[in-house]
Amino acid sequence: PEPRLGLRFQRRFLAARPLRSLPWPVPGGTGAGDAAPQHCLFVYLFILFQELEQTLRRAPDSSLLQDILHKTILHPLCVKYPPSTKYRRCFLTELIKKHESTAAEPLDELYDTLADVLKEEESTQCYKNYLLPTGDCVTLLESTAMISGGTTGLITWEAALHLSEWAMEKPEVFRDRTILELGSGIGFTGIAICKTCQPKTYIFSDCHHCVLRQLGENIHLNGFIPEPRAAWAVQTEPQGQEVEAKNCQNPKLIVAELDWGSVTAEELLGLQPDVVIAADVVYDPEVISALIGMLQKLSISRADRKPPEVFLAFTIRNPDTYLLFQAQLDKVGIRWQIIPAHSNSNFLYEVQPNVTILQLFL
């Protein structure tokens, strides 16, 4: 059964999904979906618009809008870890418009809440809270800008959401295994997998210092403690049982600074991954050769010489880049296959982005 309307607002709002994906009604029964080029996006929103309008007619006492307010802006997660000031301001403004378009009694709490938000200053960072099917939550501190500190790695991209949803459908791929994530960014995919798929060890990796710092903060924010900083660097020898025994946390988390171009196969021996994953790392032709070189090093990085399983998710923004990557894989003899689309929609509420997951065979 469909969740109640307030809960659908809640999941989208706490994750600060685009306001166009929220089920707003507009005069005349049409809506923001009219302006959207994707027909299925319009149909999906139109149904929700109708549902909300009908519910508002049945509840002219403002109780529905008050319920939505308490499940979003006034939700404890939002109070402690709020989305951006601009996002909350726009959300409240729309909620007030819908309230004023009905015959409902005035709701002072709406206006008081907006007044409080208007007093806040804009920040360069904000929180996003992704509710998991288990009832747990992934909370991330993100940049409000797409490019910050010279990197695009301080926000969560759609392919990371897509890969996480697939992982939660396939927990057996990760359970009791050592996972290496390339280009972890600020940590959404890894934290979601650690909370839902029970890996033995999860190795986050990136090369940008600003990203690694934010990644570490987000890991702590979600209740995990990574290995001491000495373990963050790539080890030249596998860590012994003594280090493993000292670690009581399950899974064990490691944050590694990995430069695909300079790291050697010998240095990677300390990681011993069973599975390698990455999201949105195939976005520029210039990084393809470095990525493929990294995969080749990983193919011989295990003591038993058995190559790890590899899964890459990426948004196809430029088909030429996607085809170039496939051609380069073919050139070096790395076989690949497309993973069938999954059915989950825990995080991607609007039209599915053009995301593909490839399984590579090293």
C-alpha cells in the first residue's frame, strides 16, 4: 500500500530532493509537472496533486498541512540536521500558498516557522537525511554548491543513490566481504551499504583532501569510527590478525587516500578487496585511462590472485564518453555486462535518471 501523503513528503523533504518532485497541488489540478519535459514525471506528480487536493477538501481544518509541517520542517531530524535555508524557505512558502488556497482555518504555526527560517543566514553547507527501509537513516553534511573547493565531490550524485538501491536489493554481494569503493565522495553509498548489507570491511577511498575530510566527518556523523589515521594510508603489507582483533566494530571501516595514477599494485596488496564499486567516476574522457589502469592493478592485488568482483554505476550524460569507456575496456580485455535495472525507489523519487550499472570481469 502507498504510504500516507505526509510520509511521502517526509522522505523527499528530509533528503532535500528537488521541490518539483514534491506532491504539490496547483490551481486547476495541473502542476509543476506541466513545465517538466518528462511526460512520466508529469503523470506521477499529477496523480499526487489530485490526491492532495482531494484530501485537503476532506480536511479543511488544516490538520493535513499541520501533519506535513511536523513530518518535514519540524521533524526532529530536520531540526537537528536541516536542509539548506533556501530549500526550507521555498518549501514553507509553497506550503503556505496551498494553505491559503483552501478554506482552512489560519495555521499560525506555518507562519511562525517561516519567520524563524527567514532569520537564518545562508550557509555553504547543509544536511540531507536519507531514510533507509530498515528504519535507519543516512545523514550527510554536503556542500550547497555543485563545485566547491575545486571539486565536485562534496555533494551526492544520482548514480550513488542508484548504486545504493541496487546494493540493498543484493546484500549477498556485500555480506561478510571486504569492499573497496573508488571515488567515495562524501560517503553516501558506503554508509548506506554498511548500515544495510553487513560487509566485513568497507574501504572508502578518494584523492581530494577536502573530500576526504568531509567523508570522515560524515562517517562519524552516522555513528561509525574509522580505523586510526595510520590505517588510512594504503598499506604495503596486509594487516595482521592482531589489528583485526583489536577492532570491535562491525563492519571495520577504513578511509584511504588513493591516487589512481600513482598507487602501485604492491601498495594495493594491503586492501585485499573481494568487491570493488564506484559511482559516477566515468564522467570525463581524461579519467578513463587512469580508472582502467587502477582496475588492472586491482586485478592482481589479492594474495590468492583471484580478481575482485567490480560494479560501476554512472549517469550517461555524454553517450560518447560511455562508448569510449566500453571501447577502452574491450581494448585491454576487460569483459563487461549491463546489470538489469532494479525495482527499488527508496531515494530516487522522480523519473529515474539515465544511470547504468556495469559489472566488470577483470
